[in-house]
Amino acid sequence: MDRTTALDSVLQQAHVVQVTSVSGSGLDGDIRVDLSDPAESDQLRRAMAVESLPGFQCMCLGDVRFDVFDRDGGRLAVVVLHHGTALRWGQWESDAIVADGRLLLAWLDRHGMPGPMQQFEAARQRAEERIQEERNWLAAMPAGLEGTADRLIDLSRTGCSPSPELLAELTDRLRLTFPDPVERVLALLEWYGAGCGRCSGYPVHEGVPGELLGRVPIADLIAGMADPRAEERHDAGAVRHLVGWKTRPRQKRDVTRLPEPLRVRLLAHARRFGDSDKQRRAERWLAPPRA
């Protein structure tokens, strides 16, 4: 028997399916569906149709459990849905990819369990946002760094920090492309201000321009921010750099050297555009001391 149709053969015998949220997933509780109506049975079978068994197994416990029973109450199968895309069944050596995950999520939604669809859509939206953030970050990459994008993005995929050799290479390239320290600072600030812009919990690759800025003398950074070409996109990078966690060897001293108008400007930017975490950090680092 084709392994991709083995579950369907079992579902043809099903009379009732008990659907339960896997412990800790918080997905709407339990439902029980009578499959004695052929139309109802056909809908579930189509929703649980398997496309392939690629040989991998998800490391988590899954989201939704399907207990399938025959007419006499005997359990035919226990199947667990993972992330709206894969099914786990004891008769398979690996998880199976469903032909249309949204069809199964829609079936759950119609039967009183909307949580899995909501989770799936939220995850899809987060993935799309991450893709757009990555594109924005790559678009802001300074000239002269051509050919390094894949190595930088791989840092987030592997979870590795940039090596001293990579940072040295980037530094050398930037010095060649931007001999003027002010122009180099502006390029780095714009780059660091792109992407997600968070001060914590950001992809590893987004920290690379921050590492490079940490090596820039504070006098050069101040000169860059005082340049007439400095705009909000540069303010975004400066705020992220100056109020982040241990971004400079002598961060506290360097921040105290900021001219007061620049501190006011950066604090106003954080208040207008920063998330709650960035705003709290900016208030702590940039706000004038209370009398």
C-alpha cells in the first residue's frame, strides 16, 4: 500500500473523531465530530490527505491531536497535527506533509477550533515580516560589501557570531569605499537602522553593523550625526547603537559626551518610532537627569 494513502484507508472506517489541543498549546479545548455522514467523512479525509513523507520529524509535541474511532468505539488511529502543515502517525517512520494544510485548519475552524488557524496565520505574517526586514537590511548594506551578503545572513541561520576575520574584512572594505570617516559612519548608521530595528531579540546578522560601529571613535560618530546629510534613517541607527546592551567598550562615557541637542534629537526619535523596549532604553540613556 502507498504510505501516503495509508491514513486515508483508516479514515474510511472512522465513525467519530475526537480532536484535542495538545497540552500547553492553548488551542480552544476539545471537540467531537460524528463522521457517520459520508459528506462529513469526505471533508475530513480531503483535509487530511497526505502529499509526501519526506523523512523528517518535527522536534515539538505538535498542536492538535486527532483520536479516530470506529463504529464500536475502538481506536483506529492517533494523529497529531504539527504547525498546520504536517501529521504524525505511529504507522509512519517520519512526519507526513499534508496536501493542503489550510484545508485542515479551515475544517478545525468550522468545527469550533479556530486557534490553530489563527496561530498559523500569525506565524505566516511573522515570516513575511522577517523576509521584508531582511530585504530592507540588505538594501541598506553599504557599497563595497558586495559578495558578503550570504555569509552575513548565514550568521542568523547558524546562530554564530561574526568572526574577527569577517569583521576585519568588512572594516577594510568600508575604509576603502568610504575614506572619509563621516561618510563611513553615515553608511553604518543607515545600515544599522534598517531591518527590524529592535535593540534586543533581533537576527544575528543585524548586529554586524553595530559591531562595526562599536569600533568607531565617538568623536567620529558625533561628527556623522552632526553632518547635514544625517536624516531619520541615521537617527534610527544611532539610537539603536547608543542605547543597546553593551554596544561600545566605554558606552556610558561615550553617551555623556553627546552634545545636548543631539541627545534631545535622538530621544525624540526613540519616542516617536521606537518600540516599548527601545523607548525605555532611550529614556534611561538619553533623557536628562531629573532634578
